[in-house]
Amino acid sequence: MWADTDYGEAESRDNHEVPTFDDLAINDELSDVERVTTYATSHIELQRYVHIKMLGETAQQAGYETAKEKFFPILATVAQDNEYLVRQQLALELEQLCRLCHDQNSDEAYNTMLKELIPMLDQLLHDQMIEVRTSAAEVLVAVSHFVRDDDIMEHILSIMLNMAHDQEYDEIRMTAASLLNDLAERFGVELCHQFVIPEVISLSEDPVFRVRKAVALNIDKVFKMAGQGDSTQDAVEERVLPAFIRLTTDPIWGVRKACAESFASISKEVDVSIRINHLMRIQDMLSNDASKWVRASMLQKLGRFIATLPAEHVTDEILSRYIGMVKPDTRKDDQNAKGHQEIPQGSQGAFNPHTQIHTNDYHCAFTLPAVVQTLGPKRWERLFPLFKLLVRNEQRAVRRVMSHSLHELGRLLGEEIAERDLCSPFHLFLGDLDDVKMGVVKNMAAFLGVLSPSTREKYLNVIKETCDTSTYSNWRFRLLIANQLKDFTRLFSSCSTFNVIAPLCFDLINDEVHVVGDSACGAMGALLKRLGETEKMRQEQICCQIVEFQKGESYFVRQQYIKICNALLDSADVDVNIFVDKFLEPLLELAKDEVSNVRLLLAKSLKGHFDKLPLEQLRTTLEELRVDRVADIVNIITSAEGQSS
């Protein structure tokens, strides 16, 4: 098939001519529909690619009838294009074309999708280029949801079955193995038991190891569907599981490695009894495989596998194997290592134990919270030495993962352990490189929320110092703090909130980086609510400080007042009556502001909150803005009044 359908790519390269400027020129007078139909079959590859990329969006805008008349007739030609990038893009555009047909809710459009568009996807699934096949497979999975259940076997499953029986090209059977798994849930229990499972089992016994490897990598959803319906245990234990076990003992180590890579996903989909009675034994076998690549892959998935087990079934042997992934005494390359080393397909050079150790460190750090969630605080003492190694790991990527997950560990372990074991790493990460520090700063409120109220109070200076020590170029740290101001108002005492968090809010509102100030404005509602619960006088002081923004000499400060008012109106923490009493009159006075940008922002604010404000108090302001010299302001007010009438 591929030998006969070479698309002329070699000939095209031999006769390739550089297009001139006139060749690349586009007729600007053409509509989008005319451009697509004219240039989608151009003799210049770039023009064909660009205009095929417009196909789906233009069809959606033009409508089904236009697409059927103008676009559908050229699809067969495009599907045979010499350039594989054009064919790949066509595969991607077919999703929007199928969606267009589906959205018509007519039998005629639906049948067009079944008889013209899906067969074209089938053709692209048999393309000689893997990029085209991969894109077509992804689109077919999406398009399957547009197909009615009664038609799914004839028009979707039949494609998979034909591909699975293609004896000429291994790649087609590999694609079939992937699609059968991806679409297993869409096919449903009955079709899976009747057709999908037998085909997957057959492909798992394929004489070509690459096909068996594809099955090993893509079998988790088949396990899931095998576990549903009548006689679920029989389908798993007597049909799918034996096929997987055969793959785990395959003579080709690449197939066994694929089993290790999909192992955790399979465990997640099967019944707990399967995990305990079968998968634990398979895990032990793969962990002791003759191939270092299989052992390494299984080790990297071990944390994910532990996360699927009941805590009481996580044996000391499995836990020791997981903890042993990170060893402080194994960071030296063995200069004297000799002997033949297996080399994975596509890689160059010998096995590098140093690189493998570093990879294990990262996977261990990434899965540690899931393991802690499974084991609980009772077995934290076993994991704590591993935790300390990861926190001080020489790799920045590992420390970054630990920094971003520290608050989750605190939530899982509880207040006592968090204060004893996690506060020191928290301070350590605050002094680390910026991308490591980012994790604890981003989740600072969540971490402090785990600690006792008295311990939290000690971190008020840490919050303030994080903002004070960040430079202009490091404004992202201030933004991360601004994003958490609402949470900070709930974490500390009323006194601390007033004395530390409130001034910090105002400092960040005035930040020279606008996105920081805009985020801080959103915390004012929560701040007023927190202080109003116990300290009405302090709440009144904050209200006065907010109104001072309205009197600012800089137009930027006056704009910030409008943004604060927007946030207060949008917040569920502030009663509208309080807003009207404290903030509305100063807000409306800005209709006379000499800076048009201030008046423009005011007009947008009033339009967005027309239904919350008393119309009588707005009348004079609306009259002033309706005759403003800036047309945009007039249009906004006119539009707002039209919507409210």
C-alpha cells in the first residue's frame, strides 16, 4: 500500500523550485471561503498548508451548506497531498468539520459525516507518516463522540478491526492497539467483551514485538472495561490478565519495559483484589527483571502503584524498595564498570547509572505525597529519612517538586508533624533558587493553614519579607502573595490582620506592576469582612484608607479606587448597603475626573454593576457620562442603559 502511494514526495523534492514573491502573493480581495478553495490546492506547499489550517474555522463561520458545496469536494485531493504536513493538518481540521455536521442536528449532515469525513480519517490512519496517523487517531477518538451508539460499531469499531488485521504493515496494527484502548470506554461493555478484548489478546500475541509493545503500553482502559458488566472477574482474570502476564515475560525486554510503564495505570483501573492477588506479584517480578531498563521503569512507577494499594497491603519490602530509590552514597559514577550494557532503542551510548539515579530522585519526589496519602501519618517515620534526602537533593528539579508539594504533605500529615518536620524545609526553600522558592511562596497560605494559630503568627514577617526583598524584575513573588491575600485575612488574628496584612494589601495595591495591584484589589472585601467581625473601628479605618485612593494625585491611584470598588461589588463578603454608604459617592465623583482613562474605567464599572446600584444616585453621573467628549465612554453608558431598560 505505502509503496504504491508514495505521494510523489521524493520527486517533489528533486524538482523543488524556490517560489518567487509573485508566487507567494495572496489576493486580498478574496473572501476566506474563496481563499481556502483557491489556495488549498496551490502548487506551493506553504500556501496549501496555511489555507488548510483555515479550513475548520472558516467552515464553522460559513456554515454547513457552504462547507458542503465549497470545501468537501476538495478534501479527497488534499488527502493525497505530496506534503505530509498538509495531510496532517487536514486530519486535525476534520474534527471541526465533523463537529459542524453533528451540530446541524439533521440526518443529511450526519450521514455526510459518516460517509465522507470518517472514511477520510480512515484513509489518513493508513498514511505512511507517523505524524499523520497520530493526528488522525487523536481526531477519530474525538469524532467518535459525534457518532450515535447504533452506528459506533459499523463506522468506528470496524475501522479498528480492519487495522488490527492488517498483515502487511506493523505500524497499522500498532495504531489499532492504541485506538482500541483509547476508545474502549466509548464502545461500551458489550462491544468491548465481544470484539475489543479478543482483538487486544490477539495483538498481544503478534509475532512482531513492536505490536506487542504497543499493546503493553495501551491496555489500561481495556482492563477497566473488562471489569464491568456480567462475570467481570472472569473477564479480567481469565482473559485480559493472562495476556498481560505473557507480555511481562516476553523475551524482548522492550515489551517488558512497556508493561512496567503502564503498570500503575492498570492498577488504578482494576479491582483491589486483582492488585493484591496478582499485580503485587507481577511488580516484584518486574522489579527483579534481568534488564536494568525494565527494573528502572518499574521503580519509577512504584510510587504510583503504592498509591493504588490499601495501606495494610503495602509491605515492608515494597516500601523499602521505594525508599531505596534515593541513596546519598550512590552519586558517584563507577569509572570501573565493565561489561555489555543494554541500550534502549533510539538511544546512544551506554547505560549511565548517575543519570538513572537522578531520574529516580525526581520520580520519587513527584510521587511522595501520593504515597503519604496511602500510608498516612502512622508510617511517616519510615518515610522521613527519604523526605530529608529529597529536600536537600542536589538537583534543582527535585527540590522544586518538593517545594511545590510541601503544603500537601502538611495537609496529609497534620498539624503536629507539620510543625515538627516541615517548617525547617519551608524556610530552606525560601532561601533557595527562585524556581524552587516559587513553590512555597505560591502555596504559603495553604501551608500556614495547616499550622496552629500561634505558630502561624510567627510567619507574618516571612510574608512581609517575601514582598520587601523581591526586586522589580522579581515581581512574580509579590503577585503570588497578592493572590493569597484573601486567605491570609482568614488565617491570622484580627489584630495581626489589621497591623500586618492590611498595610501589605495597600502596599501591593500601589505596586508599580499593575497586575500585582489588580490582584491585591480583590482582597479588600475579605479584609473588610474579617475586621468587621470583631473590630468595627478598625473596619472603619480601612474604609477611610480606601477612600483616600479616590483623592490620589496620580490618575493611576484614582483608577485603583475604581478597581477596589469593582472588587467590593463583586465580593460576597461586603453588603451592598455598606458599599453605597461608604464608597459610592466618591466613586461617582470621578465622572468629573480630568483624565479620560479614569472616566472610561468608571463607565465600565457602572455598566458591569448596573443592577446592584440605586438608579436615583446614578442618574446625575450617567447624564454627565452620556455627553462625555470621549466616544467610547458614551457608547458604554448608552449600551448599559439599553441593557437595563
